[in-house]
Amino acid sequence: MPQAIQTVGVIGKRTDPAALPTLTALCRILSELGREVLVDDVHASLAVAENLPAVAREELGRRSQLIVVVGGDGTLLDAGRSLARFGVPLLGVNQGRLGFMVDVRPDEMREALQAVLAGEGVADDRLLLNMLIRHADGSAKTPALAVNDVVLRNFASIRMLDFETWLGDEFISQHRADGMIVSSPTGSTAYALSGGGPVVHPSVSALTLVPICPHTLSDRPIVVPAAATVRIVLRGPAPAMATVTCDGQVSKPLRPGDAIEVSCAPNLLKLIHPRNYQYFSLLRDKLHWGRGPSKTIGNPRA
């Protein structure tokens, strides 16, 4: 993270009026702390009301040394995909529900921002996924990014898909299932976890392949190295159709013979957390695990 943060970008949930008071308070706090504030042009009316510049997402990425995202995890996923190439860290303020990635409460904004602006935040680089569609005729679509996952799903929910998976040039298996989740470590606590996949620590360079409701019970989730490319080839009858989504927000249609290629993106998603951030503390809170070490056992390293 840059040592001196002078310009801070602000992004808010696009369709949630309830986020407006938090966005307004955030802009005022940053101004009081002496920072130049740039507002995503989706919230141009807020920028006008606060006498601040409203700029396009690309300009926000180029000019900011820190971007604060107000909303839920979905808002941060959208911001992450569009801003990762600029290498600017994102700090999330939770205006949503669960909030795995947006970990500052609105009532903690001033304290958290003061610490981060003083260089006391916790930097966290996350692996991003690059998804490419290769059609049966040899043509390819423009690649798309995903923070959490790339998901193959049946377009008609009442029918299973037939597809095969590859790791580089090595064949993995044939599948009959409702689909497949290819998850980053960040996404391992999202859809992949609901599908029975493992929790993967964000520092681990790995991808998880999680079949969705497989026909064969032995078709289980697997973890593969992130350095290799995962390829999923859609098979089945000609009329069959499927869809591939990135983070559940970007969707593309597929037909039999089409292939999805998922690999690590060249850029990392840069997050910044409050100074008291700990990954397993977050999991205990969000997933309702045991709250802490036993008082009778204590810390085994103590």
C-alpha cells in the first residue's frame, strides 16, 4: 500500500438507498481528515450535494491511492474486477448482510480510516481468476475476471449437464451434474462452501473444483495448483445449453463443444483490512465456529 494516501475513491452499492447516509458520512470523514475525495459517478448526485468530483470507474482507479467500498460483498466483487488492474487497495464498509470481505462497520469508519491512512492497516493480496470461453468453432470470447468463482450451470435447471474436466493437458474426469464451481481461495467461503467444498486459506495458491449435485456420489471436490489451467468442456446433445458466470454477476451462454478455461489472472486483488483483522477470527464470527481457545487448554505455544 502506498505510504502517503492523499486521494481516496468512494464506491457505493448501486441500487441501495440505505447506503446513502453511510456514503455521505464517509465522504465527510475523509474530507475532515484532509484527503481529496473522488466519488464513483454512479453516485453523481451525492458528489454534487457534497461538492465533490464524480468520476468514471477508470479514472477512480488511476487517481486513487485507496478506494473505500460501501455495500456488501457483491459490491466489493464488482469493484474488485474493475479495479484490480490499477493495483489500488480496497477497504470495505459493510452495508450488506454477511460481509466476508467488507469488514468495517459503519460506526467504526472514522477509527478504521484514521488507522489505515496512518499506514496501520493489514494488507491482503488475493488471487484472481481469468475465464476464457473457447467455442467449438475455434473462436474465443474476451476474457472475464472473477474474484470468487467461475461457475458452469445448466441453462435449464431440470436437466443435468455432461462435461469433462482437464488440468492443463491432463484429463481429470467426465461428469454428469448440475454444474461445476471453479473457486479461488477467496471464493472457497462462498458458493463452493455451500456445495461441500473445503475452506482454503487466502494465502494458498490453489483452485478448488466443486461439482454441483453430481449424479455419481464419488464425484467429490478437489484442490488443484493455481499455476495450471483448468479446462471444462461441455458435452451432451446439440440442443443442450448452459451458462457460465463470474462471481454470479457476469453471465455468458455455452453450447456443447464449447470449453471454459480458468487460470490465474496476472493481477492480484489488493485488499486492506482494519489493524485488528485476523482471517480465522472472521471465520469464527461469520460461520459461527467455536469462539476461541479453551480457558483450560490455552494457547499450546504459550
